[in-house]
Amino acid sequence: MNIRFEQAAALKPKPDIDTVKFGSTYSDYMFVMDYNVDKGWYDPRIVPFQNISLNPASIVLNYALEIFEGLKAYRTDDGRIQMFRVDENGKRMQNSAARMALPDLPYETFVEAVEALARVEKDWVPSKPNTSLYFRPVMMATNADLSLHGCTDCMFYIFCSPVGSYYPGGLKCNSILVEDEDVRAVRGGTGFAKCGGNYACAQRAANRANAKNYNDVLWLDGVERRYVEEVGGMNIMFKVGNTVMTPALLGSVLPGITRKSILELLKEDGYTVEEKKIDINDVAKLLEEGKVDEVWGCGTAAVISPVGKLCIHGKDYVIHNNEVGPLSRHLYDTLTGIQWGRVNDTHGWVFPID
């Protein structure tokens, strides 16, 4: 791919990473590439970060025809820049595009674009422990057409945002409310795709949970309202003895890359991993019997998000004394260790940025 480069007139000063709020500060450049049904993908370029102009009738503005991804670049203790499983993000974007009837972007092209932007913006990768440069790839339909004839023109772009430590005071537990009114997705819908609509429809429930002093919601399936799906923007796992259970990927749950990595690590550590339908009433029974050792969410932003309190049908259950469990901490330390180069990568997950 021949990527055109447009020099910025001036570069921005780097922010104090300790004061930056997640997703609120942006680096100097962005990657942009356009698509037309007759031309295919064309004009890949890295240009100064800028606003995007759209026709008010654009499909993305009227019918939410878009998808996105999220991944990070990390600076190791000796100053190297590396990324984590970029190819998996590219493959997931391909699957999301297929579901949303957006044009196919080969994952190899996705990886090339991400790595090219990372090389240009490597000075924006912060050096303080557990900080990173967050990358947000987006694909959206840009043709102006209110007739629902689908996508004929499209834009793929990537921008970057420096982010501080998700847990500046150290790993801590969250409280989760099981949502039994709204639903996030149904099988056969868009639950497995990383599209904005899945997050927009979740906001009302998140607001209700926050008003009750819970950090997030645990979604149940959209048909029977009894099978566990995911937490907010994360997958969820339950440790019971030497077994770790997580909802199976049946079409309504996002196939998390952090989830996939953790399951591989758990199997290597000798744990029994069960990907299955998990009845929330069975979870409540296990909690009543004191058999649930740990619960955690997992995703790109937090990596591991331990759950210390889970509210099921109005009843609060405290997990591991509302303290971070040893397996949650071990997984967090191992995965972040690989990402920041403190633990040897024996899986081929790291993408060095030269």
C-alpha cells in the first residue's frame, strides 16, 4: 500500500499524561482511506488530525452504518514501541463489516495502516508505567442516500489518543448490576459486531446503574432474560474452583481479543475453561453457596476489571470480600506484562513498531 503523507503545519505539545481523561486528547495525525463501489479502496493517506465533513443525508448519520475497533501501542521499559494482536482486531473488523454490509477491508491492510500510523506517532506513546496510546479505527458509510440502498461510498480512518493508567491507584474491584429490563442484543442481530448502535442502546441501562452507585451493567440474553452475556463493553468470566466459565460466543456477544488471550493463558495454567450458556439463576445459587471465588470483566481498556459486588434481581452478592482475587491479579499482571514487554511473549502476540 502506497500511503501518502501530508505534513502538519505545526505539531501539538504533548500533554501531561497524569491529567489526560480517556479519549479526550488526540495526536497530530490520522490515517484516512476512501472506498467507492466502482473503485474499491483508494487514496490511503496520513494527514493532520482534522474534522470530517459529511453530507447531512449521509447513511452513517441517518442509519448508523458504521463499525469501529480499539487497540493500543505500548512503550516498553527500554523505550521500544509495540502493539498487541493487531491482526485479531483486523479480522474482527472484517467480520463486523460483513455483518453491517460494509465493504471488506483485508486484515493485512488494516495491520499495515495501523503500523504506519504508529510509526508516525511513536513520540505520542507515553513512557509512564501502564500508560499507552489508544488507536480508534472507524469505518463508516458516507454516501448521501435516504433510500436504504446500502453503502456505495465509505471512509476508513484511524486516530490516536494518549491514555493514562486505567487504575492509577492500583487494580480495584467494581460493582455490577444485572440488567433485567433492557437488552443489548439478540442472536441473529449485531451483538457480535463492534458497531456503535450496540453501545448507544446500552447507555440508558448504564445511566440507571450509575444512579444506583454501580459501575456497570451485566447484560442477559434478549429472549429469555436469564443467560449471562457481557458486562458493559467487556466480556465476563466466573471462577468456580479450578474452573473458569464464560458465556459462549453464540452471536450476541462480542468476541473479545482480551477474552481470547485470557482463555489461552488459563488453559496453559491448567484451569478448566468452559464456554457455555450460563444461567444467572445458577450464578446466584453458586454465590449463595459461596462457590464463586472470583468474577472479572475483560477488555482492551481495563484488561482485567475485577467484580467485587454483583446485584442479581435486587440482591447484592459480595465476591472475594470485595477484594481483587489472586487469579484476576495474575492474569492482569501476565497480560499487561506481555503488552508492555515485561513478560516474554511466547505466543507471537506482540507486533513491534520499528
